[in-house]
Amino acid sequence: MRTDDRVTPFWRAVVIVLTVLGVLLAMNQVFFWNLLGLSLLTNSYLYLVMACFLPVVFVVNPLRKVPLAAKVGAAQEDGEPAPPRESPVRWYDVALMVASAAVCTYFAVNGTRIKNFGWEFMAPTAATVAAFVLWAIVLEVLRRTGGTAVTVIALLFSLYPLVAERLPIGVLQGVTYDLPTLAQVHAMGAESVLGLPIQTAATILVGFLVFGVALQHTGGADFFHGLAMSVFGRYRGGAAKVSVASSAAMGMMSGSAVSNVLTTGPMTIPAMKRSGFSPTYAGGIEATASSGGSITPPIMGTAAFLMVSFVGVPYTEILVAATIPAILYFLGIYLQVDGYAARKGLEGVPADRLPRFLATLVAGWPYVLALVLLTGLLFVSGSEAQVPYWVVAVLLAVAVLRPGVRFGPRELTAFLVECGRTLSSIIGIIAGVGLIVGGLTATGVSLSLARELVALVGDDVVLILIAGALTCFVLGMGMTISAAYVFLAIVMVPAVVDLGVNPLAAHLFVIYWASVSYITPPVGLAAFAAAGVAKAPAMATSLAAMRLGAVKYVVPFGFALNPALVAQDSPGRIALAFALSLVGVYALASAIEGWTVGFDRRMPVLFRLTAAVGGFLLFLPTALPAVTGLALVAGSVLLTFLTVRTGTGAEPGTRPAPAAEDDDAAPAPTPAAAPAAL
């Protein structure tokens, strides 16, 4: 169980009580139980959800966060992360807890009056004072959960309506408010703190987050790692391929790139280094694979659930739309890893050191059942918000009743505390992001920005996508993916959709490019975390991750221009687009790594350039680019095969030995001969 100096047994009990109340409240709303006659208006329900989870933020998150470097450096030699020391809960934390619970409860009790008497614009003095308090609390919650950068952005946007009318830039001019009215709009309006993001989080997201935590705490993370070992471990570069598969599964459960790196990295990175991967490349692989969790069905990350409200489609449609891009992303990483292993002559793990596939699969049947149940029920159930709760019940029941599995009071406590941490963080971030939405919506600028953006670029879809990608990347450096997504879903996506881009593709485009910042310099938080675990230079690791994740930069343009890649076309066109994109990813991976996977030939520079151009063309929807792309890819691969006479492909002087930087790693046994690729 995770322990630290801050969450003592008393505060652990407080977190558990608030978490259980919050989850029961969400279940009461989702299942229409009306327990104790509790039938809540939407605004009262949202206030009560915040009353449960905002106080938890002040328990689990200190006034000043422990730096990421300190967290990474806390990893012990045996691979187990040791939590850094944090300050205990202070009097001001308690004061903020009480204030947040009190003000949210006050608004919940007055939910009917807020709605019927228009307190959003004309409220009694007590409500106005409470609105200012909630505004300040939400900003502090956002600072503790999302960081200073996103908080400053939220503060500026929340204050923007005070001066909107007087700005010299015409496109930014809008309706102006006085300060008391603005506080009322933010706290009691339906477009700010209580806007679409938190409505989605409080109804749909709570259950899925609890499911992700349950999957981890009942042994799902260990199962998926073992399954990946049994499937990929024996092949060349097997340790890295295991990292790709297990990090994808872990990221799918957590949705957080950095926490995924810090959870799986201490296991996968040393294994990759012992297999012969350089520390920089090992860290890059872990960071790139971990950052793909937020785009991997069936769970995905917070932003995907927010799409439900913004696009107005069932989550199952988003799940289907995200499947092909996720496959392409991880295939690109896999092929590059295989090419790197071939160039370096790196072999797999001996079979006698690997778990057996069938035995692992049988032992992990509850986790397979959970994912199958979740996916199946999402498609057949009438309420997707109810589905994760049923699956969580199955997981917990199996964990308690299954022989040989220990899930007693200690494990249940750890599970509930982690639920509190996860839910409070997400609710806090989304409530804060609502201030950005509120500032833009209250002034009416959100609609005019989209119109002006279209007028500026004309009908050039590619140009607006490039501008949008750069904007997503910049915002992603200072915001969480969900925060950047909410902002751009209001400002940029309508402009892209007006130019003919499919709405689902446009929203997924934003999510992909917002997540790019986790592996791209100069920020690259996931890459920096992986560098700390790998004991490698941070910037070099970020560059390696950027190279490995190159497909992530290309695929969004592909599905924005070709909606068949997000399953928005006829079955025949979808199948054709998927097949061509697979070839495209193969070409891009071969070009980037300089190795023709499957043919085991080093690819000359000219042929690499040709293959890269051909690979990109294969993502486009029309026939001529597709035919041209196929010709370029086939030509470059064929000419490489005919003109390059490489032997095994290993670079001179390379050997599958532990990296020099991994001094504490035990020498690995001499690997057995491994198959070339899977």
C-alpha cells in the first residue's frame, strides 16, 4: 500500500470516507437509485461531487509539490519506487478543505434557487461571496493538481471578461462583466465551473477511473506485463517490445503518461539496458509507449470521455474511431524497436526465463474477462455510464473470493485511497479548466475566434491543421491533455469542422497533438521522467522518444484528411485505408530507423527519404497519392533488397551486453538464439 508522511492513517480514513461518499453519489445519479429520496438537479449534483472530491485534493497534494526529479531519484536499486518525503497536512490545508466542502454544499442546497431565480446574474450577497470563495478554491485546486502554468492560464481567461470590450484586437472583443457578476457566472453558471467538462467527468468518467484503479490494484498491471513477456520476450529486442506492450496496457488503465513511466519504468528500463539497449533509447521507448495510453481503447484518457459531450456521440463510437490510430501508433514503435535491435544485433530473452503464454493467460482470466465485459457491455448496454461499475464489482468479487489472491482490508484500503487520489485530481483539473471555458463563452469570443480563424486561412485545410497542431503542442507544454483539449475543442475544432474535417477526426487530432508535448523537447515530461529512471540525459532521451513516436506526428494529419482511418466511412473504404496506412507506417518506421524490417537490410539515405515520402502519401484519401505512395515504398524496399548485401545486420562491434551506465544491473546470461521478428 502506498504510504507517505502526508497521508497518515487519520487522513487516509478521511480520504476513504469522502471517496466512498463521492462514488456512491455518482452511482445514485447514474443508476437512478434516488436513495433516501435523493433526486438531485444537475447543478446540485455537481456541487456535491465537488464537495466530496475537492477537499481530498488538499489532503493528498501539498502546498508545494515535490519536484519530478526528486520522485524519479527516489527509485531504489531493487526497482521499487520509494515515495519522497512530503510535508504533513497543515492548518491551512484543513481550512481549505472545510471551506471547499462548505461552499459547495451551500450551492448544492440552493441549487433550485440558483436555477429558478437566475442567481447566475443576480444573486444575494451571501451567494456572491460564496462565488468568490469557490473561484479562488478552484484555482488553488488546479494549481495543486495541474501545475502553475495551467493555473495562470485559467486565471487570465477567467478574468478576461472584465476587459473584453476594451481590448484593441477586434477578434478578442466581447461582452464585458463587472467583477461580482463575473464571479456569479463562474460559480453558478452552466458554462464555467459547472460546464460540459465536469458534467461529463461526474457522470461518465468517475466509473471508468475507478475501473482503471481496480484493474491495477487487483493485479492487472502484473498480468499484462507477464502476458507481454510471454508473447514478445523471446524475439530480438524482446525486452523493449515487452515495454511497448505493457506500457500501452498500463497507460490504458491510468491515462497518465508520467505516472505510467514511474510505475512501469523501474521494471522495463533496467531490463532493456541489460539486453543491450542504450539508456537513452531505453528511456525513449518507455516514454513513447507510456504516452500512448491516453489514446488506447477501450479506456483511453480523460480527454476521450470529454469528447462524449463536445461531439455528442456515444463513447462506443469514440472507442471505435480511436482503434485504428492507436494500432498504427504502437505498430510504428514496435517496428522501430525491431529495426534498432536488428542493427545492433540485440537478441531476445532465453525461453526458460519467460512465462508461458497459456499459463499466464489462464492465471489472468479475471483481467481478460474484465476487458471483454467492459467492451461488450459498452456496445450492448443502454447506459455506458453504468457499465464500469458492474465490471468493478466483478473484479473486486473475484479478487476477494479467488484462492491464492490476497485482497483483504489492507488491499481494499489502498484501492480506495488511490481512487480518492485519482478522482480528486481529475475533478480538480476539470473544474479549473471550466474557468477557461467560462471566460471564452461568457464573452461570446469562442464562436468569433473560430470564424476569424477560418477567414484567416481561407479554405486551406492543411494550413489550419498545421496551425492547430502547433497550438496543441504549445498548450500541451503548459496544460494537461484534458485542459488543452477543452480549450481547443471550443476555439479551434469548430473552425476545422467548418472546413469539412470530420468532427470525430478533428477532436482526436487535438488529443493526439496535445499529448505530443509529453515526449517532445523542450518540455517532454514523460521523457524526462524516463530519463531519470534510465540515468540518461533528459534532452537526448526526449529526442529519442520523439524519433520513436514519429508516427504520432503523422497519423493525426492522416485521419484528419482521411476519415476512414477513424472508421467514418463505408466498411470497404475503412479496410482499404487501414491496409494502406499499415504499409505507410512500415515505410515510415523503416525510413526513420534506416532498416527494412522483414528484409534485414540497412536502408541507404536516398531510399529512406523515398520511403518516408511514400509512407506519408499512403495516409491520404485519394487514389493518385495512394498509388504513388505504394510505388515509392515498394521501389525503395526492393532496391534496398537488391543493392544492399548486409549479413546479419548487426553493426560492427555491437553486442547484447549490459549498458555501461547500468552499473547496478546484474550481468545477463548469454541469450539464446532469437527469432528475427514477431
